[in-house]
Amino acid sequence: MFANFSSIALTILGALTWGLLLGGISRSVTARIHGRMGPRVTQNFIDLWKLFRKTSSIHHGGMFWMAPMFRITGAICVLIMVPLVVGQNITYNMSFAGDVFLLIYIMFFGCLGMALGAGNSGHPYAVIAVSRGLAQMSSYELSFSIAVVAIAVGLHTFKIEGIVAAQQAGITSWNIFRFPFASAGALLAFLPMQMAYPFGIVLAPQEIPIGPPTEYSSRMLSFMFSGRALFGVAKLILFVSLLFGGASSWLGLFVKTFLLYMYPVVVSSVFPRFRTEQSIRFLWFIPTTLALVDLVRVML
Amino acid sequence: MYCNQPPEKPGNKKELLEKITNMARANSLWVTAYGTGCGSIELRPLGTSRFDMERFGIAMRPTPRQADVLIISGYLATKTLKRVIRVYEQIQDPKYIIALGSCTINGGMYFDSYNTLNVLDKYLPVDVYVMGCMPRPEAIIDGFSLLMQKIKDGRAHGWKHYKENLDYYRENQKKIITDWDLPDYNW
């Protein structure tokens, strides 16, 4: 039991560090694409510590305070329900506890809590961003869910452990090769999940500056930053487990999550932003159709 | 005569924590994106590849809730003062003000104008002045590095001074804002 708890604690701490470091690297990469030097890769740690030590005197009701906790809780739940390294049972944490549908629900739960908190702040920009975010989320969740169902039906298991175990017979057994259309749909849905352009309509700095966290400051903002870093890593590990055969070693885990993280960063750097209706129309048609193709193929 | 108090130990834990935090504060300055005067045109190039303020950890934030620094960019009109007070007081502590240009120091070319403030630090606590009309981006970066050094040394106390002497500042502010309808403090 103690080993299990310490493994979970180390997973959370490690994911937070890796998430913040990945954020720093992405800022540097984006800056280099712009032709700038950019900040140091540890900049996110510095920002987080500064925010944590700032005073806060802002109050907008109970939900406002609880929202970052919802997000962190959602991220931690996703994180500990996905096995990290295949074969090392200690890193499986709580992966026995639920299947992929529970994971999708918990991912939605974290974002929903955030939306309620941002709505409670009463700032018009936050409310606009929340309505955009929820509309977009229900669009990409559709294609992502269909892709997951296609994979699960094809492999005859909804357990994340089973999906990972089914991909251990070499690189060609990875789901990205066995279910190429569903994988393409899921990877297109990954862009709005990471709030990458052209789907960055939630934060949209030129229209609704910063969006949901407009009223958040100081320690609350530092919790939100931590939640975002944790959530980012949780989603990366989930996608690696679903599509890229899981990780057979720690090095494999870091390399795969790093490369997967760079995909929205690079796409984001070269694309302009969709309007809300363009984003939703795209997500309803292209990734959903791709995922459906594989679902139909598997069902037949 | 003898001292019955134990000597204070230098470098105790709290001081060390504050020093580390000051290093973080100095290397992560978030600026409220609010231009009060003509000088804000010189702020834009700071984000470009030529000057790249992000390499010092300086970033623009669209909301005062998340900012640390307020830049008074050039002349401050009497009409703008009320908005600037609201923005400044909504920034969470610790917070700093950089004043750009001659206008904030002594009114500059608007020294005898009926609607421009002459000496900014009568109304708001200025941590760093950057002189010039207008200061170039290099000068603004120099101002930022001065502010960073002040924060690291623990000398950037403008926000404390403002709270301790709020009556003095309010009196001066109310001389300018005749239709005062702000609360006691804008949280």
C-alpha cells in the first residue's frame, strides 16, 4: 500500500515537473520559430513560484475557488489511471480502477469544473470563452470518443491496460497502424484538446484576452498552471497508451511524450486561428468522419 | 549595560525564502498591456525578434489581475488618471510602476497643459523612471533591468509605500479627479 501511495505521489510530482519543462521548451521552440531567443526552459518554474508567493484579495464565490482544484483533481485522476511503463507494475498506479470511458468522463469533468469557476468570476470575456470552450469540447469529444470506441471494439477490450498490452508485438501492432483513420481522427482532436491553433478559440488573445482565467491571479493562477501542466502530461500519456503502443521504458515514455507534445506546438506556430463556427464545423466533419470510417470497418 | 535580547541571526529561513522569491519576481515580470500615452508605441517592438523581452521573462498580460508591472507610457491625462488608479489597485501585491518619458517626470512638453499631470509620483508610487521623449526600446529594457535589480535587492517597495501613505496619495488624486466616485480601494 505504501509503495502504491509513494508511486502515485512520485507520478504526480514527476508529471508536474515534466509538464512545466515541456511548457518551457515549447515557449523556446515557438520563440525560435519567430526568430527570437525566447525565455529559458525553466521559465515556467520561475513563473509558478512567483505566482504562488503573490498575495490575493479577489473573491468571486465558492465555485471560483474550487475550479482549479477540480482541474487538478481531474488531471491527477487521469494520470494515475493510465499505466506509465509497460511491464513495471509499480507504475500502473490505479489503472485497474477504470476503463477508457471513465477516463474520457474525468477529462470532461476537470474542464467542466474550470468552466463553472470561470463563469462564477462574472467577467464577460471569461463567460464568452467558457461558452466557446464547451461548444468546441463537445465537438472534439465526439470524434475522440468514436476513435476510442473503434479501437476498443477492434481490440475487444475497454481496459486501458488491455489496449496497451495488445500493442506489444512490435511497431506494426501499434494502433496508429492498425486503426489509421481512427488515429488520424484522435490526433486531430488532440489539437483543440491542447488549445493549439487553429483551434485556439478559448484563450484567443486578440478577441477575449486570456479567456477563462481573466479574473484568476496569484496562488489560484499558480494552481491553474499546475493543473494545466499535469493535465497536459496526462493527455500525452493517454495518447501514447492508446495509439503509440505505450512506453516499454522510461526513456521511451519521455521520448514519445516529448515528440507528441511538439506536434501541436509546431502546428500552432504556423497556423492562424479559426472562428468558432469554423472550428466546430471542421471538428464535426473531418475527424468525426475519419473515426467513423474505422468504426464501421471494425464493426463489419 | 548589556543587551538581554539574543542577536538576530542573519540569513534565517524566512529571509532566504524571500530572497529566492525576489529572484523569481525579478525574472518573471508580467506587464499590464495598457497604454496610457504616446509611449506605448515604443513598447510594441519589445516583443519582436529585434528586442525580445521574453528572454528576460518579461511578458504582457491582458488583465491587471495577473500582472506585476504597470507602465505609465508617457503623458498621463487627468481623465486617464482615474482608470490608471483602478488598474493599479487591482494588481495584486507586490506590484511595480515604471514611468516612461519626460512627461511623467516633470510634464515634459506638456508642462503647462491644463489636462496633463506633471509629477507622477504625487499620485502613484513610481519605482523606476525612464527618461526621454520618447525612450527607445533599448532604454525601456534598461529601465526593466534597473527594476529587476531593485527587486533582487529587496528595494522595490513602491506598493508598500502606497498602502502606508494612502491618505497622501488619495488627497492628491482627489485634487485632480473632481468627480470622485471610486471605492476606498479597488480590489
